[in-house]
Amino acid sequence: MSTRVLYKVSFLSGGRIYELYARRVGSSPLWGFTEVADLVFDVGDGVVIDPVEERLRDEFADTRVLHLPMQSVLRVEEVDRKGAAAIRDAGSGDKVVTPFPLPAKPR
């Protein structure tokens, strides 16, 4: 087990459930908010790239600390190791993935 604490944070934003990993989670100095800091993303140098992880990394690239409204935080879990970050549809729970574009059918 790692000596550094790792949290999996699930929160609702724009009709989607975001699942991120962070090193620090606590009460924000802003009343009614939860502070999520030190976001953790895979820094894969390999050929295979997770499009969801890449999208989240781009979206939160310049973010030092997230201040999330307490009512949007669904779950905070202390975990032993990082899993895959995800974006899910809030209604169905299905992962939101941009499909690989397929060529149009010839007519």
C-alpha cells in the first residue's frame, strides 16, 4: 500500500458524473464547498491513450484546486491505487465516450 493518501471523488456537473483522483480532499474555506486538490492523472508515454483520461486532463489542466458545491459531491473514497478516471451519464450511468469516427456507408 502506498504511503500517500489517494481519493476517488465522484461529483455531478452538467448532467454528467465525473470520477477523478486527488491527493487532497477537505472542507473548503468557501462556505458550502468541498475542496479537491492535487488531481492525479496518468502520464502515459505509451501508444495507447485513454480518451476519457485525456479529456479530463485537458479540462482540468490549469486547475490547482476544485471547489465543488457540497450537494454536487456524490462520493469520496480513500483508495489504495488509481483506477480509470471516468465521465458517466447521470441518468443511465453509462460511460460517456466519444466513439471512433467510422467511414460513411457508400450508397
